[in-house]
Amino acid sequence: MKKLNEWEIVSALMKQLPEGVFLTVEAQGRKNVMTIGWALIGILWKKSVLMVAVRNSRHTYPILEAAGGFAVSVPTQDMRRTLEFCGSQSGRAVDKFKECKLSLRKGQNIDIPVLDIPGYHFECRRIYKNAMDPQIMDKELESLYPKKDYHTLYFGEIVACYQTE
């Protein structure tokens, strides 16, 4: 495991994000992994922050609501099939860890599991969340929400960043 400064790997995160990265959460004895394709990274409140967006209709949503944080893993090997599976199957219906043969490792700085895959990993402590308000959203974005299942935005302070082989 190699500790990294999160700013060293922003380009790797941004390059992989359109293809998907993994989000893992655990709370109250429940855990899930999902593929996300939307995220932001930057400085907010004098902290390094990673923001992820999770729709309230997703199985991950109630787990993330109860969790104190989340982990984001950016694979450095070809994991397209796993990303596709984790982005198209619900944790309500299938154990994605079992089906994809994914294992977890304990987070270094927070009590959130991190995927045990070759990649870059961000451990994030949730510091803020905000449910989207469609009343103030640009109307051009409405087509992204045909089911009106808007995102909640989760802002996580990056408390650890590292690479695993």
C-alpha cells in the first residue's frame, strides 16, 4: 500500500469516472458496492472534499444515510465487466460482493470498508449532505430524472488516499 496525496491522482479519477468507479458503504450490518459515474473533487471548507451523488431510489441510499462516510475506489486494471455489473444490478436482489468475487479491506482512517482491488482509494468522512431540490434545478437537467428519483449529494472529507496493487 502506497500513501498518496489526493491531488496526485485527480487526473486518474477524472479519466476513469466516465467509465465508472466503485463506491462502497457499510452501516448497521449492511454493506453495498455500486458503480458511480458522477463525482466532484476539490477544496471546500478548507478541506479536501470528494462529493458523490446517489439517487434516493438506490439500495445504497439508506446505507449511506446511516454511514459516517464512504470509500471510492478507482481500478487500475480492466474491471469493466465488474463495473457494469455493479452499476446495473441492485444490492437488494443480489450480493454483488459474492457474484463479482469482490473482497473488502478495513479502511485505514475510518470505519468504512474499501474494495481490495488494485487501484486508487479515497476514504471519506461524510461532512455534509444535501438532497437535490428540483424547484431550483436547471430545467435542462429534468430529462436525467424521468422517474423523479433525484440525487442526494454527499460531501466527504478525504481522510486517506492510497494505492494498492
